[in-house]
Amino acid sequence: MTTNYDPIAEQYRLSKQQPWRTHIEAYSLLRLIGNPSGMSVLDVACGEGFYTRLLRQQGAAAVTGVDLSQGMIELARRQEELHQQGIEYVVGDAKQLNLPAQYDLVVAAYLLNYAQDRQELAEMTRGIARCLKPGGRFVTVNSNPGLTFPTAPSYRQYGFETSVTGPFGEGSPIKWTFFLGNEQFDIENYYLDTNIHEAAFREAGFRETRWHAPQLSPEGIAEFGGDFWVPFNTYPPVAFIECVK
């Protein structure tokens, strides 16, 4: 079952405010992206445009956001109407991207982990590669393909939990439950290991692949202390990937 983001679009937007998403996810992803000034950027699985807007604010010359969820794109377009930045938002499927190879950088926050099998992963990576200029980069954060999720610790202190039902292996569903005050919502993604990802990148035409561990911001340490982050850093549920075409 692929997660339908339309009914949870607003809740997912609010979940971006959880401290781990600020002090680890956003901090690590933006450091890995580096300075986007003057670049043409495509944000795939852009959601409500959180990173799309940040990249534009940091100097990207042109930014396009693509997401499968109409509800997410409506939230993104609403923000564009309120604070016009010249960003184009498009409803589209990452597996069927048919955009010209005009982008210097493609960014995706939580896209590849929705591939249920090798074929879907290959379709996503090929679509991304087609959009990039030669030498262009693909930077992404995803559910960690190197983590054995059934043995992962509790992440409740960070505002979410992960769980797996049944045998764990290729294509296994991983349920992420997010807690927002008295509310909660679930997202389901799928497990494909590191070797499967690397094979998909090679076949799509990427000549380099680099894996990066999560980084913790100094502000996160100052606000919560180092011990608070030990379970997350010891068993990181997310991984950061950089590919060069």
C-alpha cells in the first residue's frame, strides 16, 4: 500500500517542525547540497515545498517542485501565492518524469524509500538521471537501507516510531508513526538494501555514489544535550546519498 498524502498533507507539514527534522535531517541535507546559488534545481517528492523554498531562498536561480500528491502541491502553491518566489509546482510521478535534462541539481527528501521493488526503484533513478545535466548531482535523504529496522530502538523521544510486521527482507513494509500532540499519523515505506540502491544508481547512469551519515547541528546539541541524540546516531533511521551523473 502506497501512502496517500492527500489526507495527511497538513499533519505532515507540521511534522517538519520536530527537532530531529531541524537539527539532523535539514541540517545534514542542506550541508550536503552546499551552495545552490545560480543553479537550476528540481525538488522531487517536494511535498508542501519545505526544501523547495529553502533552496530558492539560498540563491538557486530556478526551482521546480514535483509531487504525486495533489494535496501537497496545493499547500505548496498556497505558500507561493502568499510569498511569491517564482517557484513552479507540478503534480507528477517520480517514476514517469519527462523533463528536459536541464537541471544542475535534483533533490529528493524521502522518495526512493517508496519503491516497493527493484523495478520501481530503477524507474525512479532513471527518471531522476534523465533530468540532470552531465555532471549534475542528485542529493537525497531516505529511510536507511543499512538499518535492520526490527532491531532498531525506540525513537519515541524524537516524535516517531518505526515498526515492521512479519519477516524482514527485500520489499518489507516499514511503518513510521509520527506523534503530534494528541494526534498521530502513519507513513509506510519499503526496505531495499544498500546494494540494490547502488545497482539502480549505476544502471541509471550515475558514475559516483556516496553515502553520508546524519550530522547533528551544534544548536541541537546545545538545546538537548549530546546524550539525547545517542539512540538516533547509533541506529540512524535515515541515510543521506549523493550521486553524480
